[in-house]
Amino acid sequence: MTKPKARSIRLPLAECLILSCSACAFIDGPTPSARTFRNIRPRVCSSLHADNSNGRIVIADDVASPAPDRNVQEMQHWAFQRCGIQTSDGLDLMGSETDTASSTGIDYSIITNTDLPAGSPVVRVPAEIILSSNKAGQEFGMILSDGEQQLANAGLAHQVPLFRLFVKILVEYEKGTQSPYYPWLESLPRRFNNGSSMSYACFDTLPPYAAWLSSNERTTYKNFHRVLLTIGRDMISKKTKASKMIVLWAYNIATTRSTEMNGEHLIAPLVDYFNHGGDPEAEISFDQDGSCMVYAIKDVSAGSPLRISYGDPRDPSPLFARYGFLDKTAPASFCKLMDLHKEMEELGLSFVDLLFYKDTGDVSAEVYDLLLYDILSKDDDPSLRAKFKDACLAGDAATKASFHQQYFTSTFGKLKAHVNDTLLELEKSKEVAEFWEDAPRRSRHPRLPVIMAHNDFVRQTFERVKANLDQMG
């Protein structure tokens, strides 16, 4: 595989381009104390122009073509001069450009060029410009009621807030340059590597857990698209609804750039540029007025990135499926006992409880509990399984230890067989991925590099566990 070429570019937040967009309806928000934030004064440069006749952002329909450029500099001017977003001194956007056979794109992150003590305010975004599912629900009212009911009937009532935000993004896309959010929309990525963007060929290259997570993401997107088609044409045009690329793009923006807070999904422009960190330097909160505040949660030295947490950092697969990146700093991987999902629920376990650790090859105690619980289901005395379950739920370590000592040989053998079988499956997945990589139409599989990196992470983890088990006997 050809390694991506990389280079870095810096876009100082104090050096933004001027926006030429008379339709922007936002006004500067209230200004806090100058000791807390600064008001950035950008230099005047060139203005924004539309890339197509209707003024909408360009979204490539062909994955083989280069991804359209992201106009991040115009977004910065819009954020500071039109929307009243404020930042601490020394904040910069750093762009890392990667070139692959299929696309060119830049991933942006936020860094600080000054020392930040813990508790320092980093960014403030006024409530007025934050996109939220609650405000979208109020804006669209009964127009979405039938669609929301369809989602509820399908068991997706919990996805209604995300659906509202998804529709809001499409509505603003339809407005083109007339949308007050146009500069922000044009700065966003056009292409994603996450589960909703994957094909069935991608799923075939993944281990079962990651494939299941990714497939769930794609199913949610398809449900959103299906419901979208039932919404009145006056709200979103038939042409936009029919475009899978545009609808998928809007879904991915809503999914990957929003923060969930008490069941509400919110996107605070500029704050959505914070990358994920397993050991984050910053944290998002919302004040009583609804403004978004980002604070440093530890001392951060100059030149360091400022990252937030996107989710549980222990296992990279959920973040990979939702966001499309691999967190190489994650310490562990789910043990891949997908066939024991029902038993997991009965023991009150979640996927992040059942871990294999990458560097040490250690196995979490819950994995042994789950395997033994399954073994006891075949025992002639059902009361033993019930007793062991009660001990697990009650945290009765002594009773659990007694069971494990008695059944260790069976549990150990089952674990070892599972690890060996999983490594064989990973080898098959690797062969499938290499086939697609070498195929003449490989340019139509831009997600392969991150998929193969994810699989390598899992494989290395299982190999480390296997080495430990082999030493044990």
C-alpha cells in the first residue's frame, strides 16, 4: 500500500479572510471581559465566490474525484466578525493535508501557541448561532411530525433530535449563499470514512463488531433518507432529496460534528473543529444562556493540541464506526464475543467491559465471567448458572472465584479457541481488503487505508493475547 503523503499548514485564527456575503444575518454577540477573551481583527483579503450556479457548496458525486476544497479561512472571518465567536489568545487552526489515490483533503485541529492553565476559557460561541435539534424542532414544527412519528414507529424515537438537526443542515444547504451558515457549511469536509459512508464491500473487510457498529450507522442514515422523502417539497427540493451524496453528507455533518447534551444535539461552529483525544485537554459546556463554552481541563503548554473527548476512549471501534478515524492511543479492543450478546445483557455487561489490552495482552475479568456463564448454560444443574449470575450482578468476588477455580480448564480452553478463531477470521478479512486494494477500481474504495489500520490494531491486540495464553499452556 502506498503511504499517504502529509504536510502541515497553519491557519492562524487571527488571520482570517473577509467575507463578502450580504445575506449573513448574524450580529455580534455580547462581549465578555477583555481579560477573558479577545476580539480578533482579521486582515482584509479576497472574498468568497460560489462554485456552482445555485451558490450551493460542491459535493462530489464520484469518490474517484478529488474532494472539493474546504474554505476554512472564510469561515474564520464569518465566525469572528459576523457571529461574535471569541477565543483565547494564541489559538490556531492547524491543517494536515493527506494525499491518497482517491482524494485530497485536509484535517484540521486546534492548537494553542500560549500556555493555558487549567480552567482557562478557550472558546465562547453565542447561543444565537448554535444549531440545535430543539431550535430546529421549533422552526419546523408540525412539518416534521409525520416523519418523526415514522422514526418512533420504527423504534428510533431516540434518533429524532439527530433527525431534526440533519433536516436543518439540508435546509441551510438548499439556501446556498443565502444561508447565514454558508461560510461554515463550505468549510466542512465533503467525504467521510465512517460506517454510514461504507459499502457492503467495506463491511466484508471488517471484524464482526466493527462491521456491526458500522452497519448500524448506515442503517440509521438510510432510515433518515427514507423518512426525508416523505417531507413536503416546499421544505427541501425533490432534487436534493434524491441525491444520495448530499443527503449522506448532511447526515454525516449532523452525526460527526454535533455534541449531545441531555438528549439534545447541538453544533457550535468552530467548536466542531476540536479533534478527539483519549486524554483530552479541553471540555465543552453550555452556560445558562445557551452559549457554548470550551475550557482547558488541565495545564496545556504552548504548541500543544487542544482536544475534547468524542466518547469512551478504551476501544477505538465505536469511534471508528461513527467518525471514521482510528484512535491509535486506545488501550484495548472488544474481545469480539458477538455471539454472546444476550449473555452480556443478562450479566449487565457492555462492550467496553469485555476488553483485550493491546500492549500487555491482558484479558479483562469480565471476559472470563462471560465465557464461564456460557459454559454453565450447558450444565445439567441450571441452579449453578443462576448462582453464578447472582454473584456477578452482586459483585460477590469470593463466589465468582470459587466458580472460576472449578471451571478454569473449560474457560481457558474456550478463550484460547476464540482467540485462534478470531485471528483466522482477521486473516480472511485481510485477504479481502488486499483484493480490493489491488483491484483495478481500487480508487472507488477510499476507506480501505483506515479500515486496514483498524484491523491491524485488532489483530495486534489478539496476537498479544494469544502469546500470553500460549505461555500459560
